[in-house]
Amino acid sequence: MIVAARTAGDSLIRDFSRLDVLDVVEKGPSDFVSKADLRSQEIIKNELSVAFPSHDLVLEEGSEKQVASERPRFVVDPLDGTTNFVHGIPHFAVSIGLATGDDVVAGVVLDPVKNELFWASEGEGAWLGERRLTVSRERDLSRSVFGTGIPHRGTAGHAPYLEALARIMPEVAGIRRFGAAALDLAYVAAGRFDAFFDMGLASWDIAAGSLLVREAGGLATRQDGSSLLLDGGNVLASNGAILHRAAIALLAPLHAFSCLR
């Protein structure tokens, strides 16, 4: 998985240096796909298929998106943060999770620009390179920093999101919107964010990142506190129970709102 992510990351860096000639298509409102996504995905698909021919693949781009499977399966986002990428913003990632049944047992999130490799294996912790990660120790909501995603053109839920955001803003030290959910989750695992919430995430957005959070000692659930499954949805990750309970209460306007894409 690491070899596949790094090889794909090298391809993304090459494409990032020549955005002026890169073909970009808008799949839907504010939902972009580029030749870079497709090249990265093909690299990952080839690497993993050769190394693990009996495993299934769940891919963001293309037809292979079946989440449920009896066999082990890789859940792949070949370019998380495509909107950042195609606009020349150097914050994007490759994300690969390995799932058996409903459980993610290994995950890799690579930031190729910063050369930061986040990885986790079930029961063996979360790591940034060779450094073991732990979530932040912050327990005071007023000193915490939250990451988030913001509904954009073509998505629903603007009104309840803004209501929830208005409840959170006066209570926390800061809110950040970086535009790559896999890295946002990795940042919770690394203690850079104390919590993160987003709406309508897909399996490939959360597979690797949610395992990173859990293996670093944090929590990853739906925004109402219920179990987070690989079908994605509205996600809340945090450094632990105290902030998690506070965030669940603040996110009440979103509890009844489904924004699964």
C-alpha cells in the first residue's frame, strides 16, 4: 500500500507541475476529475492488483465502487483534494484503506507535497513515517481547533451546516477548512486538529483516515455519535470523549440531515 501510494504521489507531483496542460472535467457541480486522478488511480490499481490479486478494489473514479464485499478490499481515493489540486493549491493526498468486512484493518494517507506519510495498522498504532502518533490532549473546548468541510455548489445542507457552524464558532479557538478530508482526519490523529467534522463523505474519503484517528487514541463516528460505517456520511472525529460529546451537542442541527453522496 505504501509503495502504491508513493508511486501514485510521484505521478501527482509531476502533473501538479504542469497544470496548464492538464485536462480537467467537471463531473458535477464543483466536482472535478483530472487526468492526474485517473493516472494516479491506474498506478494504484496496477500495484495492488499485482501484489494482491485476490483482493477487491473500491475506486473513486470509474465503475468499481461496490463497498460491500466478502473478500478483503482496498478502498482508494487516488487524489483527495482534487479542487485544491486543479487550482494550484498544494494540499492534497493519496488515500488507501484495506477493509475486511466492515472493519478497516490498515490505512495509508500520503501528502506528496510535504512528503508526509501517515499510516496505521489495526492494533499497531498510527504513524507519521517512523514517529508514532497520538491525538491531542486538549480537553477544553475553548482552546480547541476544529477542521471542517463546507458544502459547496451542487450539494445540499447549506442551511443546517451554517446553523451548526454558528453554534461552534463562539465556543472554539479556531476552525480550519483545508479541502482534503483524508488529511483532515490524519491531522486529528497527529494532534494538529482537536476535532474534525464534515458532511456527505464517501467510503474512500474516510477509510484510511478513520483508522488513523482510532489507532492514535481518538474517536471517529457519525455526527450524532453512532457508529461510522464504510458507507460514509456525516463524520465527526476527535481526540476523545470529552470534546466528542461537546461536538455532538453542537452539531445537533445536522443530526437529522443526510448528505451522503
